[in-house]
Amino acid sequence: MGILVDSQDGGENGTQGSWMFFTRRKKVDSANESSSKGQLAKELTVPQLMAIGVGATIGAGVYVLVGTVAREHSGPSLAISFLVAGFAAALSAFCYAELASRCPSAGSAYHYSYLCVGEGVAWLIGWALILEYTISGSAVARGITPNLAALVGGAENLPVFLSRHHIPGLDIVVDPCAAIVTFIITALLCFGIKESAMVQSVVTSVNVCALMFVILAGGYLGFKSGWAGYKLPTGYFPFGVDGMLAGSATVFFAYIGFDAVASTAEEVKNPQRDLPLGIGGSLFLCCGLYMMVSVVIVGLVPYYAIDPDTPISSAFADHGMQWAAYIINVGAFTALCASLMGGILPQPRILMAMARDGLLPPLFSDINKHTQVPVKSTIATGLVAAVLAFAMEVSELAGMVSVGTLLAFTVVAVSVLILRYIPPEDAPLPGSLQEPIISVDSSGEHKRLVVKEDVSADFISKYLSAGNYLHDGNRRKVVGWVIASTCIGIFVLTYAASDLVLPSSIRFTLCGVGVTLLLFGLVFLTCIDQDDARHNFGNSTGFTCPLVPLLPITCILINSYLLINLESGTWVRVSIWLAIGLLVYVFYGRTHSMLKDAVYVPAAQVDDAYHASTSCLA
């Protein structure tokens, strides 16, 4: 093919190692690779993005969650629990906002990790997100039937084709209504993003209006009755500050959903401005609604007397407003429909992004010419979700949703650190452009373009070779090690602090090691300057995450703590899914990747290579 290899690296990195493909990264601007496969319609504005974010975030769980958390953890301090959880979610939202505005492409966390971390990690994140959206969509759909039954006066009043039925021979309960609603929403999403966003806006508005009714009517009842729920001898923290923080860890998952906004990045009219506003605005609105509903409910009824199953409607019933249950049920029903739409919407775009990169079959990357949405991916997503919702009770698998989300949040925060301190300097040159490309230097002389094969091997050897620390100019290598050791320290700290089975001496030792690595990394990164190359990474005119490195490191710490404290059964199920994904990647994605035959050149030369190729063809 006539490739000229850099003599300094050719002998060391001329061949791909057996696992070096795991760290290969794609170019931040993938327009050249994706333009030939069609583009999504750019239709979304800030209000529509907020509708998608709020709809995906506020599910029917808030109508139950306030009662459970207030009774078991927070008491009257429930609103503070939601505030703390909202602050923790905002850390991830800041990281998402910067990466989404810099790299506005479909794929969300999968796309960002592919750019900053590597193909292997990106695959695992994408595979985990597929599981997250599938399980969450099916679980939400499964909850629609009971709420619809509450609207019509009971399950016995539902038509036969919408009622749940027990199949004795198989010992399963099928839910036709869940499957039907899933098919309807899937069909709607196939019509176009503009039409989908309009319906999502209407449904989300109904849900918000129901919550506003709870806030206003409940506030009136509270002032009328004297807020009996706050006049308790135990005070605002009956379970202590620890209980309030435990409540925050529980309600944190009520904020999951704003990442759906980032997945629509290619369909936003002005992504550098609108994506950060959409992510931040939806999160702020959700936090405000959660806190105000909490203030009202724990003030109307003492926390220990709140009904854990129907906390809001029972609180109104205690004050003689039984009819309010109908409005609350309407809100819960529309919340589920909006959440289902928000759960199905991102997954086809992640499938499309992975297929564009060659990690999945090209079938999933097809974009319909008329609707400008990935129809085949959408149909596949809706079909799987409908089958699961029809035949399985997936609520026990809901914990797997948390793993995918927290892993994505963690990798996005790590990507921000990499972007700021060691942004990729090299970019892949596809095999189709690896003919002897001739460029012209400033003196007018022709010269051959110099490339370095397999930057992944180069990355590993440079960052892990101890001999490189014996000379100057090793700043990027040292920073890479510091970021890695900081993440390791966070994992050791959160594991030691959470595992009460370990002997005290071992726990304290591990905590000390973790805190030392964490503080060293934080101080070191704070004291050094960020890499100037970050200004050339993507679109630098958009949103910039504040308080780096403190904010992303805190984000990693919080998400790691929540991950470590998930149930062991959840981790077993997720590990099986990730192991299956690893096999799929090794036997298909690795060999079909668009970067399989790519070589790496300085990022500034890649566009020159494309222009040179175009000129030769002309």
C-alpha cells in the first residue's frame, strides 16, 4: 500500500498486538465517515430537548418514591435528600454538557468514550446502555396497565385484550397492554424526531400539570391545616443526617434520564448552545418539581403515617380530597408514557452509532430518507422491549439499569479529564486513504505524508514503559498515570468504605491508600496547567465544564460509591451481560471495526489527507 512509517516507532509498533485494538480511538470529527450514510434531521430546539429530558426522567416512580424514602430514610428532610441527589446528578450533567456541545454526535457516552478512552471501553459502555434502555423501557411499559386500571376504576373494568392474563402451563403473566403501548410509541418514533418531540412535549406537559396541581392544592391544604407533618418532636432529621444521605442515594436514580438529551445531539439545530441548555434545564426543572412535591407531602402527613404505595393520593384523601386521586393517576399514566418514549428514543441512536463504527451490523446504521430517523434500529428496539414487557416481569431486573447509567456517568467524567489534560494528538486514517499520499510543504516541495501505524500500541508502550521517565518531555505520560491512579484510588476507597465484612485494620489501610491516591491526583491536576490541545478537540466554542478537575473527580467518586453499593445479584446479572458483549466484540466488532486497518497521523493532517484524496479522484 506504500505507507511510510515513522522510523522511530516503526520497529516497535509496526504490527498490531493481540489486544492493542482495545485502546484505538476514533477522530473527534466523524463527518467524513458518516456523511455517506445519511444524516439525521436537525429539528430539535431547547423546549423540545427539555421535554425529552423531563419526560425521560420523571416517571411514575416519583408518585411512590416520596413515601418509601420518607418513611425509611429521610423523614421531613426528604426535600433536602432530593436537593443533594440533584446536586450529585448535576455533576454528571456538567460533564455531559461539555462533551455533547464539543462532539455533537449520536451515541452519547458511547461516542465520548470512543473518542477519549478507547474502542474496548466504548463497546462495553454501548453494550451496557443497550441493556439499560431495554430493561428500563420494558419495566416502564409493564407498569402502564395498573395505572390505566386505576383510571377506569379497577382491573376488572379493562377490556380483555388489555388485561393481564396468567398462563398456567408456563407460569407467566402476560401483559398485552404493555406490548400494545410499546408498539404505538415505536411507530410514533419512526415517523420523525419532530413529530415524536411534539407528542413528548404534550404528554410531559400533562404530567407536569398534574405535579403542579399536587404542589398548589397540597400547599393550600398545608397552610389550611398548619403543616402537621413538620410539627414532630423528632425534628427534621428523625433518622439523622446519615438517613438523609441514604435517602439521597436512593432518590439519585430518580434523576436518570437527562442523558437521553445527549443522545439526540445530531438532531439539534444549534448543538453548542441548545444541548447544554436542554440538559441543564431539564435537570433543574425535575429537581424543582421533586423538591416541591416532597415539601408538600411530608408536610401534609407525618412521615411515619405516609402510605408507601400511594403516598400522594392518600395524603389528599386524608384531607377530604379523594377526587384528587383521578388527577394524580392521570399524571402517573402520562409520566409512564413519557418515560417509555424517553427510554426507547436513545437506544436506536446508540445502535446506529455503533453500526456506523463497524461494531454492529450495518443494518442498524440505515437512516430512512423520508423520516430521517434510524427506522430499522427503532423497530428492533421496540420489538425487543415489547416482547419483554409482554412476557416477563422485569421489575427485578431494574437494578441492572442503574449499573449501565452509573458506568456511563463515570466514563464521561473520566473523558472530561482526558480531554482537558491529555487530549488525543493522533487521529485514524482509514485504509482507503493509505496510498502514497503526496503533500506540499511551505517551500513548494512534494513530500510523502508520514504516518505511525497502530497508535494503540504506541499509546500502551509510551504510557506504561518505565524507561520513558528518564528524560524530559514526559508530561502527558505522567498525567495519564495520575488520572489512572486517581481512579484506582477512588475505587479502593469506595470499596473499603462499603465492605463492612473486611477486618477493620484492612479497611482503614485501604481507605488510607485510596484517600492518598485521590488527594494526590486532585492536588497534582489542580496545580498543573491543562493541555492547550484541548482547544482543538471538537468545537471549543460551546459549554465548558467548570471546576475541573474537582468536579469530574467528585462525580467519579459519587458514581463509584453508588456502583459498589448495588446488590451482588445485580452485579452477577450485569457481569453475564457484559461477558456476552465481550464475546460479541471479540468475534465481530473487533474484526469489523472501521479502525481495523487504520493508521494514525497527527490530527491536523487527517483533513489534508481527505482533501488530497479528493483532488486525486478529481
